[in-house]
Amino acid sequence: MSGRRLGRGVAVVGAGMTKFGTFPGRATRDLFVDAFQEMRRSVDRGIDPADIEALYVGNYSSDLFEQQGHTAPIMADWVGLAPRPATRIEDACASSGVAFREGLIAVASGLYDMVLVGGIEKMSDLPTEQVTDTLATAGDAIYEIPAGFTFPGFYAAMATSYMDRYGATPETFMHVGIKNHDNGARNPKAQFGARIADIMASKKARAEAKGRPVPQWADEIEFLRDERANPTIAWPMRLFDCSPISDGAAALLLVAEDLAPSFSDRPLHIIGSGQASDVALHDRSDLTSIRAAKLAGDQAFAMAGLGPRDVDVAEVHDCFTIAEIIATEDLGFFPVGEGGKAVEDGRTALDGSQPVNTSGGLKSKGHPVGASGVGQVVEIWKQLRGEAGERQVADARIGLTHNVGGTGQTCVVHIFARRF
């Protein structure tokens, strides 16, 4: 696919999402209605929903999380789009990133002029053990899961391999969490809207209020090293290295590029798209890189006619802190083996040379798995339109999203441009 172009230009003219978090008593359809309504309000010149011709919705496993299958037509019904065609896309945690690509292809091909793309997941109705089991279905059920692997274990294996090869330490990964919580504290949609320093202060205050010994952590790293405050899940991945159980929904409106001025003077132009797959983790010769991400990134950059240095802001898939470091190397932002040091040096911070996960990432913003890919695009929409508030990257013109399914068996990358 390298060097290929879209049949015609496609633009994003509306974007909305719920707050990510846990919402007892609310079903996926309720969350999707909220995201859809916010998307409608974001369209500068308004839209008539009757003009939407199709719906592509990413969802990993409403079947197991909610005991509800056949979700796409339900979502279409609840936002008033029936009887238009509605298609559910399942590609593990990349489900809505792939749904976005399918919507892009549908408009670029000329089949439709306007489509709605959504991402949905409701995870919190199950106890943690069952959530873990549900997510494990994205691994290899014959060769990996019977051996005792769950997703913290998968990414712990990647982390230990990275440590062995490049000299990273557990503290390297902690810097990713600190940075992403700093960003999430600036994002009203984030599940964890608190810095690590704020969480430390809260724990000290609670201990003092209960008359218990007050912990004397010198800084965030010392706090994150404390097994009581930040227990090991699968070494070296600790609690604050892991994305949370989340509920949420997000929605985007895609139109043919020549129609975009009818809806907005400030659309986002989709200039690059790439997707690739890979074998299961147990069959890979290298655990420190995700081949599908490299290939998808190469395809997207070739289509856009750009390189990694042209990207002003990126949202990458940080289901675990090690995943962000690997992603920044796979995409070419940093040389192989230097992604960890780049985080430690502040190069991926809001004011760094390559801002990454300004939303707080999956780590702080939350990770309702089927909604995460579209949620990433919502952040790029805000950044390129200058609407990101306290986390705004100055003069951001090119944005990128990187959405991974499973341990990297699927990856989809998109590149966006501001032309106003």
C-alpha cells in the first residue's frame, strides 16, 4: 500500500465523546447518545442527521461485557439513524481505530458522502477478574492463555525484554505514568484527572485524618516505588503502569473533502492511513517492537508524504506504560532504544519536542477498549483546532493517532492536517 492515495479527500467535521470513567446503571447505548449529541454540537454550521448515510462502530466485546450482541443497529436506532446501514467492527482494542479507517474508505471510495464513526465499550459492570478474562480473549486462546498469560503479563514480557536490551529500569516506565497523569489532570474528559503528585498528597491527607503514620515520599518516583501505594501487577508493570477499567463512547462525522466547507471552516483533513497485522506474541522473534505498528506507520506517512518529524502532536496506544515507549520508536519519533530516555528527558511532555498523549493517554484518560481509537481522534481534533485548553500544543498543524489491538496483532495509524 506504500505510496497509495485516497480516491478522494475526506475530512472530519464533527467530534464528540463522553467523559471516560465508570458509569453504573448506564448502558453503552446511553453513552453513545451522549457522544453523538456532543459531536452534533461541535459541527460549526450544524448538520441534519438525516444526511448521515451509514454508521461504522468499533466495539470489542459488548457480548461478554454486557451480554449484548448485534450492537451496531442498536446504536443506529438510539441516535435516530435506522434504517441506514450500521456495521460493527471488532479488532480488540483497535476496534474503533479500524472502524474509523473503514468509514474513511467508504467516503474516499465515493460510496457515501457522509458517515458517522463511533467507538463504544461498557466494561465496569463485570468484576475485575471477569474483565481480565474478557480482555484475555484478544490473546491466543490455544497457545498463550492456557500458559497463564493475561494482558499485564504480555506487556510485562515486552517490558522485561526492553529492559534487558536497552537498559531501561522500572523507573523509566514510571515517567510515562507521571507525564500522562499530568496531562490527564488538564483534561475534563479524563477518568483520572489528577497528577501523581495530587494522588500522593491525597493519600497523605487521608492517613493524617485517620491518625495513621503519614507516608514520607520524597517525590513521585519514590511514591511509585512503594509496593503498598503502587503494587506490582506483573513485574515490572505496577498498578500505575496499567490503564484502568473504563466505560465510554466517542463519535466522529466524516464527509467528502469538497463538502467540508458546508459544515466548517476548520475541518481536519485525513491525509494518511495505514493498517497492518502480525502474529501472536508467542510467535515473535522480537518483543521490543510491534511490526504491525511500523508497517501501518510507514503506510500512513507514505500516503501523507510526511515523516515523523512533521508530526506536532500524537496520541499513541499506551494500554501499559511500556506500550507508549515502544510506539514512539516504532513510529520513528525516536531511534530504537531511546524512547525510554526521551520520556525521562521530557521530550514527550506538553512542552517537549514531540508531545505524546496530551489527552492523558489511555493510562490517565481511560481505556474503554472499543472507544479508545475514536477517542484519540477527538483529542487530535481539539489540538489541531486550538480547543485543547490547558493542554494545548502551540500551533499544532499535523496530528497522528496510533491504535493497537491485542499485543500488536492489529495496528492502525492515521495522520491529520489543519489547513486553516
